[in-house]
Amino acid sequence: MPHKVFPPVVSFGKQVPRSETSLAPANDDVDYARHIAEAVDVQEIDTNLYMSKELWLPPGARGVFGGQIVAQALRAAYNTVPEDFHIHSLHNYFILPGNVDIPVIYQVQRLRDGRSFATRFLTAKQRGKAIFVGSFSFTKPSKSVTLEHQATMPDVPPPDSLPSEYERMLKTLESDDLPPKYRQYLESHLEETTPMDYRNVHQLSKKEAFTGRLEARETQHRWLRTRGKLDDDHRLHACVVAYASDSAFIGTAAMANGVAPRAIGMMASLDHSMWFHAPLRADEWLLYEMNSPRTSEGRGVVFGRLFRQDGTLVATTAQEGIVRLSEREQERRRKQNESDRELGKGDGSSKL
């Protein structure tokens, strides 16, 4: 099953206060808003101990969506600090793939509670084994005069001029000459109902989609927001943005090499870091600029920036992940390299 939902801990339901998320007035997307709020939420089962309420296994993934683990861990850590504290940075490591069939237990350690900063360390476990660890630093908004500078927001087409992922896949499926495996890939993704609206600035050409040979791009841009309106809880918005920040992030490293998903044998996040700079809302459009400066030894590094539509840089991200070619693609490239070397010898271009 792609989704697993775990019932509330009935025995603690009336004794332990649990974070509830109220929604804005009902609209067509209210169910999606409730979905994303539940997806990042956790339930308290003891002091400093929390449990996931639901988990999601993306199509073709080895384990639970990493962004969901980051978001739930942040929510658990948030539950142990005062209301007036805001997250300003988080640093996480993924140790093992999460199993979607059993809940994740989040244990929070309170390392520091100061007047201006609070620090938490968290371990996420399944069946007694750590699958994820993270550190989270919270601070109170500054009331003093501070230095201010930021990078300039990229000039890209507005989100309303771009198709959503769902619309893009529907349009592609209208083609009669789609390769069977690619059609199956699109259809499997269409079956997933996502509470997030992602809109890629760069749209793959028909040739790129069919052949799997992409133009190498070190930088990609994507607009994102929730499909429903959320309440004004700043903690919820930070958790949802953390959730979305992991989507397609490490894939930027593959795109930097012009490699399509079908040529990838394994892709997985190893770590994930975020710095929050300014207030943000997950239900309003954010531009996500992602850049990969390096891939080597089966790993890739990606850096990201999240901007509000008014140009304010609200968050910065960083990640290293596994990016391994499939056995078939490795063999194809070996043969291609051998062929290129033979051609080089034949035209006399090789030198002693």
C-alpha cells in the first residue's frame, strides 16, 4: 500500500494533549489541506516521545518519503519548545529506509533551553533501530536592529502560467507513441493524490521524455504550495515547507548530468539541512531554486533557495544523496566509452 494511517493512541487520548490543526473556511481543497496537516503531524505517547500518524511510500521508492520524516521530526521537536520559538536551522541524517507498514517513534532530547535559543536532538526509530537522527535549533524573533542582505530571486515565469505536474502528465499521456514503460510510469504517478501543487519551470520536450536523453541542467526551478488553505500556525507552515523541500531535490544532481529517472538504479537522500530566514506560508507560492555543483563516487550534492513571490529569500537548503546509475546504463556507458576509445585510435588522435 502506498499510504499507511495509524489510529490515535486511544489509551493516551484523554490524558496527553495532542496538537490539533484547524483549517481555513471550507473550500474545494479542504481535504488536501487536512491531508498535508495530518501527513506532517505526530501524536504524543509519553514525555518527549512521539509517533507518526501516517506514512507515505512514493512510487518506486525504497522507503518512506524522506521529506515526511524530516517534517514529522520537526513537528515532534517543535512540541517541546515554547510557542514563541521559531525553527531557524535543522540538520538531519537518514540512516535506514523507513518501513511504511509500522509507525515511526520519535524520541526528543532537550539539549538546551535558553532565553533566546533552544536546541533539540532527535532519534527516529522503527523496531528498536535508528532510521534517522537530527538536530533542531529554535530561536525567538529578534527585536533589535540587524544586518540584512540576501541573494536576488531568479526571474522565471509565474506559477499561474505553468501546468501542474498532474496536468503535465495528463497532456503527455495523450500521445499515442509513448514507450510502454514510460506510460506505465506516468500512470502510476497519476494514481497518487498529492496535497502539494508542484510546477516545474522547465518542461521536458517530447523528445527528452521519449528518449530519456535530457539536456544537462545544473539548476532547476520549481514553484510549490499546498493545494488547500492552512491555518496561521507558523509551526505547521515550517513543517510543510520542510516536507516539500525534499521533493525532487536530489534529482537535480541527476539532471545536472542529463540523466533521466529510467537510467538511475538508486537515488536516496543521505542528509538534509535547512536554514529558515524569514516568515513563510506553505499555502502561498514559493519558488524553489535547486542547483547541483558536483556528482562523484555515486553521490551528488544539491543546494536550494526558497523565495516568496515578493522576492524575499525565506529558506536555504542543502543535501547529499546517493545517485547511482542502473546496471544497464553502466554497461551502456562502458561500451560507449570503449567505442569512443577505438574511434580515437583509428583516427590517429591518440598520443603517446
